[in-house]
Amino acid sequence: MHIEIFRLNEINHWELEEYNSVEEMLYIKIINEEIALGDIYNGVQLESI
């Protein structure tokens, strides 16, 4: 699993965030919450390469 997220920072530059594991936490700034990637992908069969 590999997820890339681009976020616009306070000086209007895009920053890359990368996630590689279902155990990692994804921060959702607009609601000030974190969620485990495993919860997002719960029930989805992920293939390993």
C-alpha cells in the first residue's frame, strides 16, 4: 500500500505526505481528526506487489 497526499501549506506551497502502512494515521485538518488507514480500507482486499 502506498498513498500520496498533497497539502497546501501556509505559504501556498504544496507538500507531499506519504503513507505506506494500514497502521498509519491520516490527519484530516478540516475536522481536526485522525483516522487509521486500516479503518478507511477495512474490508478492502489489498494486493501486495
